Amino acid sequence: MSFTHYDLGHRSSGDIVEVALSGNAAHVRLMDDQNFSNYRNGRQYRFLGGLAKRSLIRLQVSNPGHWHVAVDLSGLQGSTKSSIRVISA
């Protein structure tokens, strides 16, 4: 599986992650460390986000810990570029 990965490091509850997309729609997933490991290894995982058909996507960190963003096309056609910005709570 091909995806763009952003390692956000330790984030606090309430931090906002803004994901900007250019190109086609993409799946944007905000995950804690354990769920990102599961995602990478093809196991069941939980995430915040989903299919983003337009840019700018804003996601809020739900609890303190190590967080990741994955952007992928997963069954979609085309290509997309992404960038992120984190706004501390």
C-alpha cells in the first residue's frame, strides 16, 4: 500500500491538524501510534478523518500521545499532493 506519512510526534489533546490537498480526492487518516502500526501492517485500526473530496481538512487530536497522519488513494484514481500544519491547543 502506498501512502504519504506525517509523523506528528507527541501531541496534546485538542491540537488541530490541518491537511491541505491538491489534486484528486484522498483518504486522510489521523491515528495514534498503535493504530498507525496496525494500519501499516494491514490489521484492523481506528482513525479520525476519512475520504476528503476537498481541501482543507481539520482534525482534532482526541487524547495526548504520539500521532500520525496517513494520506492515500486506496482504490481511488488519480494523484494528490498533501501538506500539513499543526495548531497547538
